[in-house]
Amino acid sequence: MQTTNNTRANLNTNKAWILIILGGIVECFWVSGLKYADSFALYILTGAGILFSFCAMLIACRKVEVSIAYSVFVGIGAAGGVLFEIFIFGEEFSWIKLALIALLLVGIIGLKIVSKEQTSEDSKLVNELNENLGLDEVSQKL
């Protein structure tokens, strides 16, 4: 239990948001990797991206409300995935796609504005999951 308390002290809200944003950006890459990976090395890289992004998300949920953190995480991944497809992989550009991405981002920002602080049940669940997965040691180094 001592480890959990030290980890909470080392992780502040700003670091948690950095982890969420970084995890979302990495999600953009691994989502493309799921579609375009064609070698063992790329599959390994995609798996590492999945592992990193979800571990970053789990660690960040200690300080940020789970529903908001996950919404931002997935929103970055969804918006980034669509933009990657358009700008890197040559998918057809559509104003409707752009408008829907904007709507998604407005919805996420709206959720953040009306959100409440993290409940003790959320904190307990996240801390238990982090401890069971051994992420306490990782977040201590942050």
C-alpha cells in the first residue's frame, strides 16, 4: 500500500493529462498499424503501441476522471485516425468527415466542462487495476 501512496504523490494532474494526450497520439499510430502492418516487426510495433497507450491511460486515470480521460483518449485516436487516413494514406477528403470530427471534439470538451471530480469508487477501481497490472512501479518513475 505504501507504493500506491507514493505513486499518487508523484503523479500530478498535468502529468496525467500529458499521459492521456500522448497515449491518444500513440493510438493514432497503432490504429493505422492494425490496418497496414504487413511484417512481424510492424505487428510487434503495433502491439507495443497498444500496450503503451493503454498503460498511459490507466496511470493517468488516477488523477483524472475516468469518463473524461477515456473520452479524450479515444477522441484523439478517432480524430487522428481519420486524419491519418486522409493525409497519409490517401483516403478521400470529405467536409462531412471534418465536421463530424469537430462535433466529436466539441462533445468531448463539453463533457469536460460539465464533469464532476473523480469519485472514490472510480479511484479505488483504477488503483486496484494499476496495482494488479504492476503499473505502480512505472508511474513512480514518471
